[in-house]
Amino acid sequence: MKKRRRQAGQALTEYAFLLVLLATISFAVVVLAGNQLQGTFQDVSYELSHLTDATTLAPDGSTLDPGVTPAPAQCPPGQTAQLRGHKWKCS
């Protein structure tokens, strides 16, 4: 009977250890990828709220007419503007 209790306690301890390990890893992933996740969330949110818009946004936030490419000066040197959904992004 004592052996069975010890095994149940061991299983509970292992389960608690795995939960702590999983929580620590999840927290680390969110901290390390937080800015990327926030940017992606904002892009998706923008796209969902502007599904019927015909205009696009330039990298500086100004509105462009459909089919217009933003000026190259709006991106930092060495980067080019790429259309992603309704937004132009420098990359």
C-alpha cells in the first residue's frame, strides 16, 4: 500500500514539473516573439476591419489610390516597399 501511495505522489510531482516547464517555455516564446506577434496581430486586425477598402496604406501611414506604388524615399536606404494585403511595408 505504501508503494502505491509513493507512486501516486511521484506522478503528481512529475505532472506539476511538466506544467511548470510548459508555462516557462510558453512565457519565453511570448517574450521573445512578442513584437512579431503584436505586428502580425495588428496586420490581421487591420485587414479584417478594412475588407472592402480599395485604398492602400503607404509605409508612412498615408493613404494611396489603388495601383499606386509609394515613393522609394518612404523606406529606409537598402529597403524596398512591398504590398502586403492593404499595406505597403518596407523590407
